Amino acid sequence: MSVRQRRYSKKELANRGQELYENGIRQQVEPGNEGKIVAIDIETGEFEVAETVMAATAQLYQRHPDAQPWGIRIGPRAVYHFGARSLQKNQ
């Protein structure tokens, strides 16, 4: 069993994720999804929206098994965000 490997520092992950969210993804996901979670692969810019952190991240990993996910709650004032380290799991 392997653990997904983090390739970026927390700061790099957060900076890139926030940049991707603010510069295009936010406008795509906000209408009708307030309160949901968007998980973003900071390397490809691909993203998934779901009700929970784990669901959004799992969907992203299904499409991109080597993703470096960063996520945020959708809405005018984001409640929290997460990075790959908080979601490491055995395969």
C-alpha cells in the first residue's frame, strides 16, 4: 500500500489553489453550489464539486489519481480550505 505523496509545501499548495479558484473556478462553481466543496488539482486546474471534502477529493482522484488537491468551501466567504496533506490515505 502506498501513501499519496505531497510534492508542494503547504504554502505553495495554498497559494496555487487560491489563485486557481479566484481566477476562474469561482465563477464556474458559485452559482447554485454555495456551501459545497470544490477540490482543485493545483497542477492541472481540474476540479470537482461535492457536498463533502472527502467526496470532492475522491471524485478528483478518480479522474486524476496523481492529483495534488486543494479545496475550499464555495461561497462569498469561504469557511475553510484544505490541502493534500490533510487527505493522505493508504491506497
